[in-house]
Amino acid sequence: MKVLVTGATGLIGASVVARLLSEGHEVIGLVRSPGANRAGNCQLLVLDMAVALQPEDWLPHLRGVDAVVNCAGVLQDSPREKTREVHRDAVVALFLACARAGVARVIHFSAIGVDRAQPSAFSATKLAGDQALMALDLDWVVLRPSVVLGRPVFGASALFRGLASLPVLPSMPGTGRLQVVLLDDVVSTVVFLLDPASPSRVVLELVGPEQLSMDEVVGSYRRWLGWAPAARFVLPAPVARLLYGLGDLAAMFGWRPPMRTNAAREIARGAVGDPSDWTAATGIRPQTLAGFLALNPATVQEKWFARLYFIKPAIFVVLPVFWIMTGIVSLTTGYGSGVDLMQGTGAGILSAPIVIAGALADIAIGVLIAWRPAARKGLYGGIALSLFYLVVGSFLSPDLWNDPLGPFLKVLPILVLHFVALAVLEER
């Protein structure tokens, strides 16, 4: 079959693409960025769903397509993500285009529990997309998975591993029970339902066989990673709200933290359901988390990822603060010392302009690193500027290498931290 998969770089979408390719299907993977990771021989369709809001935007891309698998989803509105456009407006346009183009089989990923409660724009817009599809004369299938876990990680699945690495587990208040579902089972479901002879016009809840608390899920990962049980304490509600608020703030800078206000609202009602219809329709019996982990022993790379998970946001806070504050100090309390230092190198009347230019460059580097779409450029700029300061400074004032405070020597670990930030920058 020729299958169009939206959200082709996401946790579910990337695995669906890989599985379909391995089974001989022709796959068109829809991505928002031309720099997206490519799987096998998948054809890439670069299209931002947030602006593809009319059927005419989709029709040219559906020629010869036999089925569509919609895996696109965003957690919360931000400058880079729009829940209403992606979950409702764009998918309605896509579904109408499928009806016009004769693409009957449409498999659509929603979320568990959206039909029972809509505590946030995430679930409300997901439900709107579901209802639009179910109103059309198509061979549709709506899949409503719980929290999806597997070897690949993103969002909540990555957060669980990061929490498992902490010596003390901070337990979030007000979290509901989870029937986590394994990624392999979800992907196998998609493959089964792409068969034209398989059931259609059904809504299936994809949930695991057991209800767990969030702490129990994290504890399973901690045992899997080979670490002793961690002490647990419940975060006070004001602290939890602050953390979710900081996640919202990070999202405004283009990052995608899983801990945001919508996540708090959604997790409060839990992620539970009934897998019996799923098993009856497909014959798939969902795995337990413990069983899956037992069959997939943890590697040292898994431990690295878990331990780096919370170090990464610390790095991307520290580096922008470092550069921006350096620039501010150079323009304020340290301005006189900077000018005196430059005059000591023979810069003369150029001393003040050089200090000001350097300070502005520092601030610009910090802003670029803080803004996710420009973070890579900012990090390379920070490396280049640091090397420039070292080379020029060594030529103009070599005695600073012998300074007991080590102003030049301290640039070296700062450079290393920039390379670490580049190494962990990718999100998926």
C-alpha cells in the first residue's frame, strides 16, 4: 500500500513509518521541517499542518495514496505549536480531502479519555477532530492510546526515565492512575488495521492490562536501570504549579517540556480505559510494562539518557544566563574595568566601542541559545566567540594566563559545556 503518515518524526509516527517500510509498503512521511530525520526510503512531505487548513492544501499530496495514518499531535499552544489548528482544523481539512480523493482508510490517533472529559484545549480539540472524522463516509478508525512507552522516548516517556535517575523521587500531587501501553503494541495495531478487510468505523482504547500510579511507573524504570529504590516525597501544590509554569515559560521559547499546564490538567483525570474492544478487534493482547522491560534489558546508553535528562534543561538555563549576564555586567558595573583593560592593550580610543560591541555580542549569543529554533546557531556562535576571545586575548594580554583567577583557563570548561549542549540538543 501507499500510506501517508502525518507526524512522521514523533514517537508513534516514526515507529509506524519504520514498521511499514520494513513490511514493503510505500510511505510518505509528513514533516514540518525539511531537516527532519529520515527513515529508510520514506518519501518526505514537508508541510506545516498549522497552515494546511483547507482540503485543497492536501489534495495534491493524496494522489495514489491508499490510506492515511494521522499521528500528529501537540501538547499545548506555544509559538511553535497550535492545538486547534493541528488537532481540529488541519485534520478536518485532511479528512475532507481524503473523502474527495477516494482515500477510504483513515487511521486517526486521538487520546484516552477525551470522550469523557476535556480538561484542556488538548483533549477538547482532539475530540473535535474525532467527531469530524466519524461524521464522514470513510473507513475510519479512531485510536485513543494511553501514555505510550517503548524503547524510543519523547515527552512523558522520557520524563519517566529522567525521574527514575533522581536519588529522591519528587512525586507530583493530583496525578491519576495510568494504564501505560507499549509502543510495539500500538504500531502492530496500525499495521493490522491498514488491511482493507480489518474492522473499520470503530473507536478503540489502547491501554495496558494494569493500572499503575505514576510513582509505580517510575519505580519500574528505576529497577530496570539497576538502581535501588529511591526515597519519595510529595511536592507541595504551589511548587508543582511553579514547575508547570516554568514548563509553560520554556514552551514560549520554543522548547517542548512535558511538564506544562495542559499535562497537569490531563494527568489529573488519569489515563485508564478498557482494552477489551481492542483485543476483540485485532487479537492483540497488550503487554505489561514489567514484562516489556524484562525482555529489553537496559544499556549504558539508557543510563546516560536518564541521568542527562534533567542536566539538559540546567545547561540551557545556565548558558543563556552566563552570556546575557556577562554582557550586562560589561555594560554596567564592569564597564570601567573593561575599558581600562582594553586601554592597557593599546586599544586607545577604540577601548569603549570594543567593550560595548563585545557586551552586545555576548547578550546576542545568550538570546540565541535560549530561543530553541536558534539554539544551535547560538551554541556555535558561543564557541566561535570564546575561541576569538582566547586567541585575541592571548595575543594582546598573555599575562592573563597567569592570573590566579584563571580568566582564560575558565573558558576551556565553558567551551566543553557548549559541545555537551550541542550533543544533547536534539529532542527526537
